[in-house]
Amino acid sequence: MESGEIVEYIDDQEIICTVVMEGGNQRLRLLTEHNREVKVAAQRLSHRGRMRLDLSTGRNRLVESLRALSLKRSAIADEIEIEALWEVLNQEQMWIDLETMTGLCFPAAEDDDHQAGVIRALFRSRRYFKFKPDRFLPHTEEQVAAIIETEQKAARRDRLIVAGAAWIQSVRSGSTAQPPACHRELVEKFKSFYLFDKESPHYEEVQTIMKKADLTSSEAIFNHLVAVGVWTLDENVDLLRFKIPTDFSQPILEVAQSVSPATAGAFKDSGRVDLTHLTTITIDGQSTLDFDDALSIETRDDHFLVGIHISDVAQHIKKGDLLDREARSRGSSIYMPDGRISMAPPLLAENRLSLKKDHLRPAISTMVKISLTGDIISYDIFPSIICVDHQLSYFEANVSAEAGEAIGTLYNIATRFREKRLSQGAIQITLPEINIWLDEAGVPVVNRVNRESPGRMLIAEMMILSNWLSARFLVENQTPAIFRSQPKPKDRILKNGTGSLFQNWMQRKLLNRFALTAGPDHHCGLGLDAYVTATSPIRKYFDLVTQRQLRAVLGLEAAYTEKEIEEIIGQLAQPMADVGRIQFRRNRYWLLKHLEGRIGGKEEAIVLQRRRNAYSILLKAYMIECALPQSSGIDLKPEDLVQVTIQHVNARNNTLSVFMG
């Protein structure tokens, strides 16, 4: 390659006309039509002809000549009708060299300019020919059709990007102009982008729209969707992100409607034990609408007979039917400060499945014979019919714990059972519960709940007792179920169920995750040799499955096999993890929303541990962790009490910052 030769190369989808300033075997120093000097490898050249320029004319003259040449060659390219050329050549699938192609396009002219013009024309539009600088291959008709479709999609995408950016800018400016015709499509792409980030198939497209609209964060997309009324300011995006259905289909509602209410006649010959003579009570939160469990107690001469009665949900939701498949896909009811999503249609969950006062209901009853000193003598599990007499809130039960004999006795029995579990190595973590709900104006209200109040404590222990006895019953009858176990903690801080708030919080961090298996194993946290959960069959599918296994032992239906149990555990692992995340995140969101109104307020906190540049602390009033930046001259240690000021809170971004003082 010699100095003065006119050559062209491709850079950023553009053919650049240049002159060789300095030749070489590998890299050439070129002066471009844009008045830039570049070094380019010889193999990158798209065209090399016979034309030369006199380098002695000076740089400005050289650039002028190159620009004129480039314009001339582009004009030549414009004369070529690519589609007509392809129609002539596409029948023969053969490579055509540059010289032949130039002759076909310009029979009377085969100079450098016309060759370069052909290259430019076929480079610009590669719809009809496969392009190489020195030869070309006609595409087949099928290939051309596919390329045209791709081009149309790209053009449509470009139009969508322009429309999306313009719509965002219009809304941000406060304009009341009509949204673009494609706004529904844009909305779906925006939602997908915000919910799934880089996993969204529209990620790059929306990123381009954002860049064109001068947006810098995904929160701007959320704000746009709020501004145009697609989402609310407090939109529960996790329900969308985890694809949680909030309603039930019409066929499922129709099946739910067809479930017959319980009648005395229907159970007369069913083999169920009639326990309607017992005085039964339910104890739940004030907002509870579905009642899974009820209690009864009788005082005999030398013992108590405690009844733990669980709604027989499996009597109405049959294995494998439409209601069952729907419940299995959901896994659990979801409880949030701003609403709940039932595992079963509310028509059933809150009515025919629920142990409502003065209504006859089928149940699975565990009757426990307990000595006057609180020791378990024996137990029996059987299908029954009950009718709840009293529906109490926790508050009402707490008052009755002092005045009501039955509840007071149940509380004493629960206390004795807990003491037994603790003596067997149970870890009793006692932490206040932060209850959040929305008032009529939609404002979050925060309430600190004492989980050790008499009503809550006795219900918790009675349910643990029932679940433990159910596990023993299944083991004794060699029936697989969804057994829950837990290894020993990584370390043990608490002794005999006592400890400070700091110790209880840190002990919880040291617990190992529970395991679900088809066979029994020790549950260290509860201090029990075997454990299942069967006391919430309206709300949890695992409990419904275990209830069916109890029913199978009682001769009411066929049991699941061990393999089927293992399959259910595997299938529900992800849905149950999603439910846990949604409930935790939504509670945290509304707690932070409440704290947004407390910026500048002072709070007492416990130092948990020291990190690299900050301390991890626990805000006592809200039982929420956050970071406290290290202050110069102040050295804190775990369990120190400090006063902090809330500096910044953003519920949507999940951020909370405080400072000392």
C-alpha cells in the first residue's frame, strides 16, 4: 500500500473515504474526509482502487477532495435500484464479485467511483444481498421476507421508543395531552421493566426510552405509572412481581358456592362424635374472619379434659378437585397491613369452613386427658361435630384469664406444657410483635403487641400441643406427613426461656432453618421429638395435607403416599418462600411509611453489633434494624442503649437512616 492511494473503510456503520498518508504491511496511517488522522489495519479496508491524490497539495485540499469524492460516490449509489437488481439475480444463488456487479449496474462505467458506489449501495441496504466488500450473494425470497419483517419490527420499536419518551416528558411537564395510541403496550413494557429489571424482555428497550426522556432511575418509571393512574403511590408491586392472584376465577367461585352448609342430618350417620354439648370458644385477633381452631375444657374428678378442635376443611375441599388445585397453587393465605388474600375463596374460608359461633361444623378433635398438676395422661383424635359458643378476641380472653375459670385453667395448663418443653431443651424466644394496619384514611397505625399476654400465650401453646400430638398419632400409625424439624442453634444464648430483649433478638439470628420431610425428626426449637402443623387448614396448604393424613388414619379418605408428600413439599417450596417475602416486605413497607412521618423524631435503640463503618442497631419501639454511622470519639458495644434521631426514610426504596443524638 503506497502513500496517496484513495481507500475506504467502514467505521460505526459508515463508509469513510480516506487517503493513505503512510503505508505499511499491517497498519496504515490515513487522513479521512472528516479531517482526522487514523490508523487502520489493511484488512479493514472496504475498497481500494487505482485513484491517487498528490499529498503535496496540503491537508485542506486533500480533505476537500475526499469530501467531494465521497459525495460523488454516494450520488452514484443512489442511482442503483437494489430491489430490481435482486429480482434479476436471486434465482441463482451464487456469489457475484465487485467487478461483475459494477458491470451489471453500470455497463458503460467500471471506474473506482462506480465500484465504490456499488459497495456503498449494497452496504446501506443489506435486505437483498449478503455483503462483503469484494463480493455479494443474493438472499433467497424467504430470507428477504424475514429481513423485511425484522426491519419492520425495528422500525416499530424505534417509533415506540420515540412515543414512550415523548409521553413521559409530556406527563412530567404537566401536559393534559392524550396519551399515544400505543400507550397500553408501553404500560405493559414499563411494568415489566420495573418489576423484573434486567430479567424483563423489555429491559433494553425501556432503558433506551429512559435515556431519551432523560430519566436516570427506575423509580421514574414507577412515578410515571402512578402519574397516569396505572398504579397507586402505595402499589404492592410484590404481588405483581411474584404473580400472586388476588381474585378467584368464576368456575372456582361457582364450585365454592355449591358447597353445602353443614346440617345435623348430614352428620347423623357419618360416624362423627357429637361434641355439641361442650362449651367451645375461639380466641383470635379482632380482625380475624376465618376461624380454624376452637378450645374446650371440662373439669373431671381427678383430671381435665382439654379439647382442641380444628375445622375439618378436607371434608369440603376434596383431594384433587378444583378448589384443592387452586389452594395448592397458592400454598397459603397472605396477610398484609393493607389487605389479605385467602387461600380458599372467602365465601368458604370465612363461612362454611370457619368455626363460627352458633354454627354446626365438622372438626378433627384432639381430646387430651391432663392431670390436675398439668401432666398429659392420654389423648384421642377423632372426627367430630362442634358448635362454637363464644367467639373471643385476644383482649377479651386476657380479661377473662383473670375472671373466667375455663380460660384461667387453660392458661395454667399451657404454662405447664411450656415449662415441660423448656425442660426438654426448647428455645422460647420472647419478642414483642409490631402490628400494623391502615385506618379509614389509609394511614398506617402501629401497635406493639405483647405476644405473652394470657390469650395469645395459651392459644400458641394449645396449638403446639395439638400439632405435637397429631405428629405422634401419625408416627404411631406409620403414616407419612409433612413433618417439621429443626437442628440445634448455632449457639445458645437464652436459658430456661428468659433473657433480655437484646438476647432474644440475637438468639433468633442464631437459629437454624427448619426442615420439612415426610418422616419425623427432632424439633430443637420446640423441644419436641416430632412435629407437624395441622391447626390452620383454612390458611395453609401444608396443614390441609396433614389434616388429610389424620383423616386417612381415621378411615375418612385415602392417604397420600410418602412420594406424594415429598412432591408436595417440593412443589410448594417456592410459593411458600414468595408468600414469606411478600408478607415481610409489605409489613416493612408500611412500617417505613409510618416512619416517614417521624423524620426528626428521637428513638431509643439497642446496639446489636459493630460493623466496618457503622453499628447495627435495633429501634426498640418498632423492632426494626438499621445502621448507625460511627461517631468520632464514641465507642459503643453490644447491648448499649443509645438515643438516635430519624434522618431519612423512603418506604418505596426500603431505606432508613438515623444519626446519633
